[in-house]
Amino acid sequence: MAEWVRQGRIAYRVDVVDGIENAPQALARLFEGRNIGKQLVSMSPGDG
């Protein structure tokens, strides 16, 4: 499947929420089915 992704035959989607302070909301989105694709929390070096 990795080859298909490289060829553009398969696309994946990522739902990114910014900031560790938003992690609880991201988790809620995951369990409520409101995310699209993978649910990620982006953290910049100054977070936390």
C-alpha cells in the first residue's frame, strides 16, 4: 500500500488540532466521530 500512496492512488487524511491544551477536545472528537482520518495533536516546542 505504501507504493500506492507514493503513486497517489490512495490518499489519507489527517485531522490536526493545535496545542496540548486542546488534547481533551481532540480525544472527544475522536470518540464522537467528528474527526476526519487520523486524529493528531500538534505541539510546538514551547507547549507543555
